[in-house]
Amino acid sequence: MTTNVYLDHAATTQVRPEVIAAMAEQMAVVGNASSLHSAGRAARRVVEESREQIAEALGASPSEVIFTSGGTESNNIAIKGAFGRSVAEDAGRRGLVVGTTEHHASLDPVEFLVERHDARVHWLEVDHDGVPSAQSLRSTLEQAGESVALVTAMWANNEVGAIAPVAELSSVAREFGVPFHTDAVQAVGHVPVDFAGSGADLLSLSGHKFGGPQGVGALLARRDVKLVPLTHGGGQERQIRSGTLDVAGIRGLAAAVSAAVEELAAENDRLVRLRDRLVERALGLDLGISVSGPYTPGDSESRLAGNVHLRVPDCDGDSLLYLLDAAGIECSTGSACQAGVPQPSHVLLAMGYTQHEARGALRMTLGRTTTEEDVDAAVAALPAAVERARRAHHAGRNSA
Ligand code: PLP
């Protein structure tokens, strides 16, 4: 039995008990949702009811829900699919407007399109808090709008928790007739998401970020958005996404979305209090720690309620992570290693931090199971971990 404190809910979070129950029940039942016999039709019914449930929870219509294997696939379909369609109709429309702090699940498909398909990127810059502005999107589109296939901008940032003005951004894109995609993987189930109200044409979500199963997600896509498919086969999902549907996973996804959306307001209040307690106590340790991203105590409109992102000077985030892990606190630096080598986060660099400042990043993300005791345990573990990480940092610099 582990007594570890899990503070990495943005990486993945516990599957809700009602989701496990629903999936277990479904997994015991045979049926391919594309089969015509009774078992197939029963599976199809589960899929369609789940589609309706997800649409209802997120302000979409059922026919806008395309099931996928999660955020990475949804982003790939949106970005490559919209680009492919745009170029097929007009070879000159190969521009992509991309937020500088996007997740690699968006940045890497963009890079692929640049390298292999001559896409042109226009970066949508963010401010020092990690928030892009509608004004800067407007200037980009004024200059390049005619040649842009898609704007992609995330709803909430996975590292620093910054929440973007999605409705403003999408309305600017619409003015210029450019489709707008938002990676809402960190937003769905955590902030109110209304697909129709957001004005987005495409929206990615992923079950395992809000108590659903890993490996199941969806792309919400307006009916008038044109996408070329990336996979070819049975054409199960609007001819855009092929492959036998994961009926149990889809049922679990729907159960998780409904539960998360229903609890959202109360859970947000609880998490904001825990987040603020963690920030206040960490800053009070007199270790020179500061917070990155938008931060006002009590606020969950500009920053995710469960996100704490700290910068600890004269430390390597990775050393801190391992030292805290050894002390039973599981958190993250927020940025991924590239081939096992820790890199300063592209998000912090895009926000204007130097390489040096970006080194000591520590992300603690709170979720449904987080308690006050967890927060206090994390704060209590910080001084010793920071002291040892600093010693290692100085030793490394002196021997370099
Ligand atoms: N987009 C964002 C903002 C994320 O945080 C993640 C996961 O960390 C993804 C996309 C990828 O989602 P998935 O793990 O479902 O592929």
C-alpha cells in the first residue's frame, strides 16, 4: 500500500469509481458497434448514448463528437486533417497559426507538416503569463489570413495552467474565415466548456485528464469543417476516423465527462483553496520560490484551479522531482525530456524566462483525490529537497 502523495493530476488522474464500474460492466458484454446483429446494435446504442451524453455536457451536438484514442490523436486529426483539406482546395493556403506554448501533441504535427508538406508557421505569441491575445492573432491574420489553413491555440496550458481567451480568439479567426482548433485537453472537466459558445470549429479532449480511461478521447468537429482523414478503413467516425470503436472506453469517457462537469463548480472552489494554500506556504518558505503563470489567490478564471507551477532558483527541476519522489511526493517539472535529456521548458521560454530561470521548474497539479494533508506534506518536503538539489546544482556547475 503506497503512502505517496500524488500531485501530478495534469499528467493523468485517478479513474472515477463509477467509470470503472461502467467500463467493467461493458467489457463483459460482446459487441462490435458496426455489426448488424443484436449484440452489435446493443453496442451501437451504448456508443450513441455516450455520444449524446458527451455532447450534452459540452454544449455540442451529438453529430459533432468524433471518438478518438485521446488528445494526441484528436490534435493530429484536427491539424493535419484541416491542413490537408485546405491545401487540396487551394495549394496556396498552407499557413498555420500556432500558439508558442502548445503541447507537443500539437507542435509535433505542425513540425511534421512544415518538414514534409511545406506548411508555413505563424507563431501566436503569449505574454509573460502564458496567455495569447486576440489582438496579436488579429495582426497575424491581417497580414497572412488569406494563406492560413488553421489557427490552433490551447484552451488551458498544461504546464502553467494559463487559460486562454478562447471565445475572443475564435471570433477573430472567424472574421477572417479561418477554422479554429483548440486543444482543450486540460480544460474539459476543469473549466466550463461550451463548444457552441466557444466559437471553436474543432476541440480536442482526452478522458484520462478528468477521471476517464486512458487511451480514449474525442475531437468535437463542427459539421461544416472539412478534414481529410489520417487513417483509412471502416470510416466509423464520419469517415474522418476509422477503427473499431472502444465501446467500454467510450462509455467510461461519457460517465467521466458527465461527473466532472457536474462537480466542476464545487470541485473548483475546493481546489482553489488547496492551490492557494500550497502557493502561499511554498512562497513563505524563504527559499526564493516564485509562481509562474497568471496567479491571483481565489481566481480560477485565468488559471486552472488545480495548477501550481513554481520556479525554484539555483536548482534543476529534474533533481527536485527525483528528490521529492524519494520523499514520497510525486510531481513533475511540467516539461518533457527529449530523448532522456532534460530541456528547459519551451513554455517558460515562450513566456520570456531565460534558460537559467526555466531550469528549476516544478509543477504540482491537484485533483479530485488531493487533500489538505497532501498539500502540507508537499510543502514540508520542499526545504530538504531544495537544499540537496541546490548542492547538486552547484557541484555540477563547479565541476563543469
Ligand atoms: N494536449 C495537452 C494540453 C495535454 O496536456 C496532453 C497530455 O498531457 C495532450 C494534449 C495529449 O493527450 P493524450 O495523453 O490523451 O494523448
